[in-house]
Amino acid sequence: MSVQTSNVGEAERIARALSEFVRVPSVNPLQAGPISGPGGERAMAEIVAERAADLGAEVELEVVLDDRPNVYASFEGTSDHTVAIDVHLDTVGIEHMTDDPFDGRIEDGRVYGRGSVDTKASFAVVLDVLRQMKTAGQTPVPNVVLVGTIAEEVGGLLGAVAFGRWLKRHDRELHQLIVAEPTLCAPVHGHKGALGLDVEIRGVAAHSSTPELGLNAISAASRVVAAMDAENERLVAAGGTTAVGPGTVSVTKIKGGAAPNIIPPDCRVLIGRRLAPGEVGDEVIAHLEALITEAAAPAEVTVALSYGRAVPAFYSSPDTPLVQDLARWGGTEPTVATYGSNALVYDGVCAQAALFGPGSIDQAHKAVEWVDMSELARAADVYRTWLTSSAARNVA
């Protein structure tokens, strides 16, 4: 996709700002490695705060965890309606990258580097739109809260949870919410929820020459894996009730054994379950626990919920004004996603929410990450229309 001639200047300006953001490492500490640079999101939060403050925003940094702050930048509008744009500050790890993760080079109509598409591009786009509006003497119609959240890539979406608390603490009512993700400028109105199970299987140790005197925990774990595979086949065959599709389940990690000559007395299995719209976490957990206990018998099992909670699917009607407007302005169609986002913890925070942003998720998390400059310009057009029209007040 080539950059439209009318938007070349804008695309280049946004690309330069994005390049600067890419050069600020913000790898999630849970995925940081030897070449990740300074760990955590603070440096990225501070540069966003600085840029927003320069534009007249009221800015607040809130440490959510271990010197990892969210940033909240509030821009006053001309109406009593408030919209929010949540852009996560963290990126995935960079140890597997074959490209320079932080050079932010601009080449062949693309901006390269970790976070270029997922999802620092949205920071660059939104801040540029607000800067151009300020230069032109324009004020946004809605009040705008630009939010930078920590711990989206891994770690329990703690930044988004903290933003929900911030809204309550400041008695702020949101009318529309965009969760920034690379969606090719199409509004995403649904994706699956998730829960994780940490399964500890306890057997009995014995000499490997007399396995009948022990109880092999790895053998029990293998039966659990088979049971989860069968459950996934059942879920897929049953189909889903929405465009998001059915729930799925998979074993993602297994670890066990003591020594080559010892019947393994323990084994740990991690299970990931994606929740379809309408599925209730507690009911799914109870069902899986029954399957696991039966498959592992006679070995004993303990099942714990990872991160302490299940998060239900995100789903809203494709006919909401926000979704329809974003699709029309971007020349796209409403769609759903296979991945998750901060939208999982915004149930009840805002009646109208959608994922939206430049670039494709297909470029995210890869050994070489990039975003097309034409996508930056297209996203800017959408944001400009949203923030300067009465559409942001459409909450019907």
C-alpha cells in the first residue's frame, strides 16, 4: 500500500515521531533479556507525558507496579462528553529479533523497530493530530483522555485495571473508548477472553527398575494433555454463537521428573483456555477441573487459576455508533480479532468500545517489526474526524 500524495507530508511527520518513540526501549520486564535495554515502561511513559504536557494536557503519572507508571493525559474539549484512547506502553521481548529492535529507521515507506506497529504508532498518530489541531487553533469536541498503560503484553493487564480505578477515583464517565491495537484501521468489536490453569500433579517416586511400586506423574500428565486435546476438538466442533468463534483450550507448558532413574513423583502442566462471548469463567473452570481430575487419576491434582482471575470475552454489537463511524471514516468494515487486548478488563467502564489502530497484527511480535506509513496517515484522518466532529457525542 503506497502513501496517498495528499498525506505524504503528514505520514512523514508522524513517522519521524514514531521513530523517536521506537528508540525508547519499553520491553515488558517479564519478557526482558540481556539486550532489552532499561527494563519497564517508565521512559516511554515520561516521553508521552512530556509531549502531552507540551500540548496543554493535564498530565498524571501513576506507579502501578515496581516503578512502572501509567500515564494519563487529559485534554479539555468543548462538550460534556469524554472519550479515551488506551495505548499500551510495553512491548514484547526483542531477544529473537534479527533486525535492530530500537533503530526506528524509516525505509521503503515503513517505520521499523519493536513497538512500531504494536503499538507506539497510535501514540504518534494521536499526539500529531492533537498538535496539528492546537496549531490550527482547534479544540477537540469531546474531552480526551490519552492513556498509556503498563503490562498489556504479559502480566495480567494491570495497567488497564488501574485505569478503570483512576476513572472511578476521578468520577470520570466515558462515552466512547478506543483500545489501540494494529487493526489495519478497521474497528474490532470483539475478541475472546482468557483464563489460565496451573495444574500440579502428584505421583509417587520409585526406582525406575520397579515402576509398579510408584505412580508416574508424567504419565498422568500425558492423560491430562490428551483430555485437553479432546476437549478442544469438542469446543471447535460445537462452533461459536458470534463472529468471534468458539472457545479453545490448549496445553502450553509441561515440566516434570526428578532423575533418569526415578519414577517422577510430580509434574506441572499449564493450560490456556480462550473464552468465547457468553462463556462464564467459573463454569468453565469447574468443567476443566473435573476433566483434569478424572484424567489424572489415581494421581492427585491441585488446580490453581493463573493471575487470580478469568477475564470474559470482549464483545459489542458491530452496529454501535463508534464502530460504524470508525469503519466509515477508515473505509473498512467492522471485524473481530483472534488476539486479546486491554478491552478484556473494560467491561462496564464504557458502553461503546472498539479496538482500532494503524498497521497489521501480522507484523507484531516478529523478528522484524514494521508499520506502513500510509496506515499512519489513514489513522490520523480517522482520529481527526472523530475528535473534531459531533460523532464523539453519539452515544445512542
